[in-house]
Amino acid sequence: MVVINSLSQQAFQQLLSAHTASEIAVGEQVEWFGDRDETIIGTVGTGRQYKWWSYAILKCDTPSGFRVSERREHFVTRHSARVMLLRQMAGAEAVGVERLAA
């Protein structure tokens, strides 16, 4: 079972390098998530000019830290962006587990 936890903004930011933080580009970030081991993290954001929601998923790319692996935008609601983010994060985690088991 994949467990995705809510993170504080501070905890999320501490995991990122300055370069990665600028790569996220989801507008104003309002929610942050991570798997139990913090190898996959994600954020939900909103655009200031337009009222759309987006998300970004980042995967740990050791030793350089995290890289954006997926970014989607133009969700009508925050809820729909969050649900899709969590589904994609859980799916990415499951794929990672299958690769480790192979």
C-alpha cells in the first residue's frame, strides 16, 4: 500500500535545491505532499492571473536531488488537481516498487 502524507511548506522546501524550486512552476503553491520515504514529492498550486489549478510531481534523482517528473495544469478546481496528483504519485510509487522487485 502506498502512503502519501501531507507536508508543511517548510518541510517541502527543505527537500529542494534552488534550481529545482524554480523548475516547479505551478503558480502559488498551496499544498505539499510526499511519500513515506520522501522519494516522491508533489505540490498543488494556482495561477494568479487565471483561476486554474495545477500540480507538479518530483522524484529524487540522487545525487542531484529532486527533478520535476510530471507537471499538469488547467484543472478547474483545487480538489481535482489534488486528486489527480495523489493518484499519479501513488502510481509512480507502485511503479518504483515493481522496478525494485524485478
